Amino acid sequence: MAERSQTAPEAGNDMGNDDAIGGNVSKYIVLPTGYCGQPKKGHLIFDACFESGNLGRVDHVSEFEYDLFIRPDTCNPRFRVWFNFTVENVKESQRVIFNIVNFSKTKSLYRDGMAPMVKSTSRPKWQRLPPKNVYYYRCPDHRKNYVMSFAFCFDREEDIYQFAYCYPYTYTRFQHYLDSLQKRNMDYFFREQLGQSVQQRQLDLLTITSPDNLREGAEQKVVFITGRVHPGETPSSFVCQGIIDFLVSQHPIARVLREYLVFKIAPMLNPDGVYLGNYRCSLMGFDLNRHWLDPSPWAHPTLHGVKQLIIQMYNDPKTSLEFYIDIHAHSTMMNGFMYGNIFEDEERFQRQAIFPKLLCQNAEDFSYSSTSFNRDAVKAGTGRRFLGGLLDHTSYCYTLEVSFYSYVISGTTAAVPYTEEAYMKLGRNVARTFLDYYRLNSMVEKVAIPMPRLRSKEMEVQRRKEKSPSYKHPLLRGPASNYPNSKGDKKNSVNHKDPSTPF
Ligand SMILES: [Zn+2]
């Protein structure tokens, strides 16, 4: 077992030490124990003081091994999942093992082959590390907490490397995206500020529909979509962007949808949490998706704003709120899938299953078999449950979940890791499924538009892009579940490698 430095925490005291993590590390130079000279190349510098960054503490275990602590959500130490940090001042061919030691969850997709994301200055496109370099196991050094270790070989001295739990999607990126849409001056796209977060960030509301539907007195069939109530669930933003991109496009289905429906989209319900690099909570430590029953204008202003608008629409006899979909990401399940509500009315219950069934036909990554309907007490304050109780039998409320990691195409067994593009494609497929739904309901039965099919050539090009790893990877070992519990084993496996071996 590797000898821990004197400054490292006592084993068994990890949870207590989490409380001591006040903020993100800032250009933190990790020196070996007892080292007094100037920092040298290879003394790693860690940083998470940037938007959506998260790393609370680094402990030097050995020259080859570092224990990393996730900074808990602001004002809520219970949630520790999202991480996002940079490492610089590396030496060429420097091999390290990073142990993320204070996850708040035990079940994880790391057991199924998920791996952290990496990019670097000279390779700015995010890639997943190979699963064979990632180990997830109960660690005796950390009160038998589940620890995720990954081996990495730095290969370019001038590069700054960045590691993250999943593809980041920041508040600033989102604002730039909306700015670029606004500049296109589309007469069917409207952006307004519905409110502000506690830290004065914008709560954006988009309306996408034909201007005819916004005339005074016009009847409106509304689809309401929200995202990113849980800030660490970044795939939610990619899916939401896919929906928006499709709806504002010139695709014939998008044109018909704009003609018949009004899409109201609040893509980022928790902008402070996103900015701060939280996983689940707002600045003040609230899980906003448990406060739909009684949101306060000062403690949960963004949620309060959205709920007010929904109730206003509900009370407007000219407005029919037909769908509410809240987009999340799931840390233990594969594929896209939905949660819906349970109703006494059997027919309503059956009709609720139609949309996910149609989506399953359009999206190869969406699983109807993983879709479920529930009324668990623990979900009582969620948007789906609250609105399912408020709205009448003509409305459907869903949570759309998408895996942080991968999907398995029906009839196959291989897990296909999600890319940013694959998340956006799910969004496009969600959008076009509304046409199938309303066609089935005869609303637009006279409109005959061929459904676009994904060409297999496009899929092949996409898959090839996803392969092509360009980092050297230091370990070639079995899957995570086979990894032994001892830290000493891990360290040795790095030390004993021949440096000239190509990885
Ligand atoms: Zn969520």
C-alpha cells in the first residue's frame, strides 16, 4: 500500500473533511511532503476557479498518485458528483493516478464502463478516457467509500489538461448560443427574461411558434420544456439545444410544428448552480426539483417565475397546455427514457404512454422498456408530479432522462457512449415526435410529410469521429470491476512499466 503523506487526512475522517472544503482549488501547486525548493516541472498545478469548475482539495499521496476531493454543492454537503478541473505544469510522459475519493453516490455508471472526459490545449475536443484505465471500487483508505481512480499519461509539457465528469455546458455558452439565435432575426423565435436567479443571472424563456399564433385572442396549444434544474446534469442542455435547433430550422416538420403549436422553453432553470459547478442544488443549497409545491420568490426565484407562468397559462381559457417535459441526466441508467405519472383513469394512463412509444420509434437511443410511471413520495415536489396533479386529462407531464454515459441500441449489447452530437440528436428526435403524436391524434392528419431517416453513412462517419483516441494511456488492464482494492497495487502497475512502451 502506498505510504500517505503526513498532511493527508486520517483514514475514516473523509466525510468530516468534506465540511472543511470551502471552495475550489485555485492554481494549487502540489509539492511532495517535505519539499522546500521552487516548484519544478512535474509538480502538478490544479485549478477549478473557472465557470462550472469543481475541485475542492488535492492530497499528494506519492509522486504518481493524488487523492482528489469534489467540492460539495454550495450550502449542501450532501451532493458530491460533478467535477471539472485543470492540471498543468506536467512533465512529458508523466504518469499519474487520480483517485476521486468523496463521491456522494455508490451506484455509478463507472461500473458499466463510464470514464471521465479529458481535453487539452492542443486537443480542444472532449474525449472519454478508455474504460480500461478507470477503476471504481470500495476503498479501505476512505472508510470504504466508493472511489473512482483513473490512470493518465501526460504527453505534452505545454498543454493544460482539463478533466470533467461529463461534457461541460456552461451558463456563458448558453448565453452565447441564445445570442446567436437572436441575431438570426427569425420571426418565429422570441427570447425574454422571465426572471433572475439569486445571483442575478438570467432566467431565459424562449417562445418558438408562427407569429400567427401570438395574435391577440389566438388559441394556443402549448408544449412547455424545461432543463438544467439540476446543474451538473449537462446532457440536459445538449438535448435541449437539439430541440431548439430543430424547432427553429427550415425542416418541413419544424415548419408544421411551429404552425400548430407554441413551444415555450426555459432551458436553464438553475443558472447559479450551473455557473458555480454544483451537481444538484442552487446557490443556497436547494434541490429546486423538490420545491414545485411552494417555491419562494426569494429562495427559489427561477422556479417561482416558471411556476407563475404555467399557472397563468393554465388559467387562460385560450391556452391549452398539452405537454410539459423536464429534461434531466441519469447517473446510473443507460439510454434515454422517461418518467410519467400514474392516474386512476386507465384511458389517461394509456394515452400517456403514446409519446414515449413514438419517441422510441424515432430515436435509437431511447428505451421504452426503461420508461416508467410512478407516484413515489420522494418525487412529490418535482415538476412532473406537481404539474401532473394540477393539469387536466388533456395534458401530459414527463421527466426525460438521458444517461451520462451511453446507450444500447435495441437488438445489440454494446454500449455506445453518448457524444455531444448524440445528445443533441435525441433532442431533435424529441421535437419531431410531436408531429407523429398530433398526426395520430388527427390534428394535422392532412399534412403528409415524409419522416426523415438517418442515413447509415452519417452514422458511420459519426462513429469514426468518436473513435480516434490521441492520448497515450498508461495502463492496459481489466475492467473496473476486476480491480483490486489495494492502492499499492495501482501504484506498482504504473511504476513497473517500461517508459518506452507505446500505450
Ligand atoms: Zn435531475
